[in-house]
Amino acid sequence: MKHRRVVDIVGVPFDLCGPEPGSRLGPLAMRLVGLETGLQRLDYEIRGSDLCPIDSQVPIAAPERAGRSLPVYQALRDRVAGIDPAEAIPIVIGGDHSLALGSVAGALRRHGDGLAVLWIDAHMDLNTPGTTPSGNLHGMPLATLAHLPPGSSSAKQRDDVPWIDRLHGQWPELCAVAEPALRRGRVAWLGLRDVDEGEVKNQVDHMTGSLPLTMQDVDRLGVGGCLAEVDRWLRASGATALWVSFDVDVLDPVFAPGTGTAVRGGLTYREGHLVAEMLHALLGAPDCPYRLAGLDVVEVNPLNDRSNETARVATEWVLSFFGKSILGPRDPGRTERVG
């Protein structure tokens, strides 16, 4: 990865925009199972700190949750934008996946029109106020980053969905977090298997040039074939920087049960690591025309976990992404079990 040996870890213990609390504990859980120690054994210098303290309060009212989200996205955007890519690689640990609005917005300020995003996730996260079935912002970050139109809410005007008007009113502010907007053809997805009908329509109607790869594609092409498709797409797009956004629910819940958004039929443990290992190899290739802009790791929820297994799996995935290998010269072995 271009011999940059410093990582800036930004923990964001915020989870008010997902279906249930708990992923705010993800940054702490990943640190406790050896994230920083593992990276140090790979010869990386560690910098960074949490963006905000862990809050034990969980507001119920949707307007209060929405009001507390925007400042977090803005602060994360400014924090990522302030990390010099010539000096360090940002790693953002969440928290729910809505945080990518802030992290990718920060990368856009750094890399501008050259940025592409690889969204490794069971979900497309491309809903708008006119298509969302839940109103949860963690299903909308890509739509806000790309400044998609909010769509009509007329079909959802029911007494049991009071958040519709709030979402429409908040949409311009959310989209304004990302200036410039993410180019709509600069998004690729890997591992999709739980996609809303409205998201498919948004992708077809508004995201020309984007690359959706589902679990059916993984079954048909294999991980290697899918990553080759991503590499060809990136080279053809003209992208010069790549932000990778990794949601642990891309893994099958057999291997990563500790998430609030689990869906059966995901990547196996080894398939997930092969994705990480191949991305490391692609980004480190001498002829690679794009460089790593940064990484999200989100939706680790210890409250839904077994013995902190998902934090451990996510940590091991990050280490593979940064160069850990079975027989490599810097193989530090598996992360230790703490406690």
C-alpha cells in the first residue's frame, strides 16, 4: 500500500441511526481484542483517538436521534479531511454504517473527483426518504453522499411513519455534509444479498457506471473473479483513490453474529479474508493507478455477540487487509484472546 506505515485510528462510538443500540461499543471491543497490537506487529505506527465518548443514554424520539447525528457526521468529515494521506491511512471504527457519510465526505475533501468507494456489505445503503422502509439513516449513507433526490413520500404517508416529513426536511442538510458529492458512477458493492426494491431502482436510475456485485456473483465468479471485476472497473473509471467501507454483516452470521443487521448467506470466514488479502495485493501492485484513501469498519455490536467473536473476526479482517498472511514475512499469528 505504497509503503505508508502509519495508521490513524478514529473510533466513533455512535449508533443512533441503526435499528438497535450496541455498535457504539464496537471500537472498544476491537481494541480489546488486539487491533492496535496486531497493526504494530505489522510494523505500523498507531495514531488517533475516539471522536466522541461512549454515551450510555439512548434517546427514543426520532427527532432527537436525528439532531444528534448531523454534528457527528460533520466532526468525522473534518477529522478525516485533516489526515494527510501522505502521512497516514485513516481507519474509522464504528458505530453504525451511517458514519460513512462523515468518513467518505472527509475523503472527498482530500481526494475530490478522483475518489471511488468499495462498499463491502450485505446491504446497498442506497435508500432515500422516498424509498426507506424503516427511516434508519444507516441505510442511506451512499444516497446522501451521491446527493440523490429524496423522492416522493406520498406512498408512505401513514400515521405510523412520522419520520417521513422529518427525513425530507433533513435531507438537504445531510447531503450538504458531502461537498463535493461522490460521483454516482464511482461506487462498487460486494456481497449484496438484502436489497430493497427502492434501492435497486435508485441504483438503476441514478448510479450509472456503478458496479453492484451480489452473493450470486461471488458464487458464480468466486472472490477472485469479483475482485478482478472491481479492479477492472476502478481502472476504467479513472479513480485515483479508493475508500473501502466494510460492514461486518457482509460475513455470514455463523462467523459474525454480533451485529444488528445480520443476514444469512454471506461470505464465509475464509472468503472474507481472501477479499482483504486480494485488496491488499491490488493496492500494493506497482502498476496500481489508485491508492488507498481509508477504511471503515462498522456495525460490530457486542450486545448481540458470542464471547466478542465478531470484534475478533473484524480485527483479524483488518489485519489481513493491512498485510497479515499465513506464511508472510510479517505474519504475527492470530490475535490474542483477552480475558
